[in-house]
Amino acid sequence: MSLIALDVGTSFIKGAIVEPESLHVKHIHRVPFPDPLPNRPPLFFEVDPGQIIAAVRGVISHLLPHAPGCSGIVMCGQMGGLILVNGRGEPLSNYISWKDQRAVMSHPSGAGSHFEVMEQRLSPEERRQLGNEVRPGLPVSFLFWFAEQKQSLPSKTIAAALTDFVVANLCETTPETELTNAVGAINLETRDWHHAACSRLGLAGVHWPLLRDLREPVGRLKIASTTLPCYAPTGDHQCALAGALIDFDELSLNISTGAQASVLTRRFQPGGYQTRPYFDGLFLNTVTHIPAGRSLGILLDLLFELAKAHQVTIEDPWSYVAQEVAKIDDTDLDVDLAFFFSPVGQCGRIANIREGNLTIGNLFYAAFRNLAQSCHTCASRLSAERTWQTLVFSGGLARKMDLLRQMIVGRFRCRHRLCPSAEDTLIGLLALAMVIDGIAPTVTGATEILRRHEGEIV
């Protein structure tokens, strides 16, 4: 048995053939995620849904010949973001990315930003039940923005996450989803949509996708002469942690476009962090949106602006960055990467500049040091007593930058390991496929099998 696994990520749409019995991940193929639409207002970040569907179809078409007898499609994708959809899976809006920051725009009342007004309208109990997932970039924040701007939604509009829309559109059906993909609008005590909180925010008329078990097909895709069941899409954060083979005594540090610090728990334990549903009725205590690759990219874009203006292509600039950073033992240059709304601020800086220290090596050394400190600060919110025994690194940036990992380990002073594969979400989707195929009863059971056979995963 084989399935097509798809990760509709922020930078790439990635796919592979996963084989649950042999623990193989084969024929990995990726295409860039479509660029944002031009000429949008400041702070907006929208993407043409047609381009997304075309790219996903292209990946599926590329993989299908490599999967004779394919028994279905499993999918995860970028969390947050919103697309408005009708009951046939047709888009009623552009895809509004989690990178969109319109919620920090001033509220018409003058009482602060839309986000601040939204936060004030919710009771402490409601914020707790939502897992403290009240922030810009989530579907509720965009829906609140529409409501406060007096922009009415078409009748029976469904508020969908990106992968909910993708599956529904491909299968021409009503969007449905899995609990891990419903962050920010779920009552974690009832494990259902938080209708009371939505009503308090003036969103009582909003329709949400039906919640389904990850083992359940939510549609059937007809492509070429084949019909493939598509299983309920899941959150890429949880899928990546399953692929990192996280255990209860470990702290996950996933560092890529953004960074997250997460620990796995057996029960709902709200605190000064976010709580997200995980698979098998478990929970993740997590701090997300720690400034990482997205902020580092701003520094890199500035440094290479002249080269781009003169149409000079610099191949693999990160290799040069790594080379120059490796030459630095310490620096008095100060960098704060909080260039966006984040748990460590929203106003970054480069400070203490003097002649001789504003070089690429010094700049990125200081940036890595700040990233390491932010990871440590945010992890401390999860447990001041440091209940974990081991750090688990995953994400492209953590794997590529040895010095960054060394800086982080120096802060934490504990054991550490790397995720067994750079393709953490695809390994996580392999774990889901093992459950769908009946090889493992639960996702945590699947990850236990994968831990025992870690050297055999290819």
C-alpha cells in the first residue's frame, strides 16, 4: 500500500510517496508556493487560490505515476490563514496568509488595533479555552477584521484553513478538517468549535468545516483514470513533531520560517503559552512565531538588494553567511529579530554599530545569538522547572546552521538530537498513513514504531 503525502507549506508545496509497511518515503517533489498578489494594501498578504490549486495538482500529477495502486492522499499544511469557501469548495476570497498583519491595523473605534479590541472582548475563560491562540494571522482575527470593517460575508460562507480549501476544491465537496488544523477557534475543553467566543466577536453567522477523524476520507479526487480518497487534512506543526518522533520528556525546537518551542502533554494544561490539540487526544504546550528565518530573510534581502538591482545572481547566499559567521567568536553588535508580531516583541533593531563590526559575520552571529536567547526565553514559559531531558531540533534552519544549534545548546545545557530526517512533515505524514493503513492504532503508536526503526526510514 502507498499513499501520496502532501505538505502545503509556506515556502514550498511538497509531496512524496509514503509506504507504511516498508517505512519508505520516496520520490520527494516540491514546487515553490505561489507568490503573494502585488499591489495589495500595506500589511496585507494574499495569494491567488487558483495558483495554489494548480500547483497542488501539478505535484499530484508528478507523483501519481510513481504510485501504482495508490490508496489515497494524506495532507498537512500551513496553519493560520483563511480562505472563504462555498459548499462546493469554490473560493469566495483570496487566500489570506498567516503572514497577513491587517489585524494590527487601527480599529475604527480608536481603542487600539483590531487584535487588541478582539482580545478585550473575549473573557479570560474564553481565551484559556482557546488555548491562548488569540493573535493576528489566525482565521478568527481576519473574520473579526471583516466584521468590524462592516464587510458582510456571502450567505453560507465557510471559514476554511488552506488545506481544507485545497481538499474541498480538488474533490468538489464541502470543506472538512481534523482537529489539529483548527487552531484558534477550538474550545479545547469540548474539542469543538468555540461558538460562544465567535458569537461574542460578532461572528455567530460564520460556518466552520465539519471536524473529522484523520482516518476518515473527506472527499474523493478524480484525476486521470484514478479516483483517490483524500483524508482529513492536519496541522503541519503537529505533523512535523510527529515526524521528529517527539516523546513526553523532550522539548521540540522547530526552526525554519518561524520557530516554535513545544512539549507534549497528556492533558489540557493552560498557562502562559499556547495550547494546541495534538493527535490521539493529547495536547501541545507551545510558543510559536518566535522570530527566525523570516526575520533573517529581511537582513539577507537588505544585504543583496544592490546585487538584485544590478541583476547579479548570488548562488546559495546562506553558505556564505555560514562561512562568515563561523569566523566570529563573539560580537558587541546587537540584533533583535522581532521585526513582526511575536512573543518576544514586534519592533526589531540593529544596535551598537561601530566602525568594523557591521559585517555579515558579525550581523548574523548577533542575529543567531538573539534567536537562541528567544528560544530559551520562550521555552522557559513552558516550564520554569525544565521538565524535558532532551532538545529535539527540526526545521531547515536548525539543520543547516551548526553554529545556531551550538548557541542554543549552550543556552539550555542539556542533551540534544536532530530530527531523523530533514523531511519532518513527510515523516509525520508517513506516521498518519501507518494509522490509516492499520499498522499502528494511534499516531503516538506509529512514532514509537518509527523510533524503533529509525535507521530504516528512507
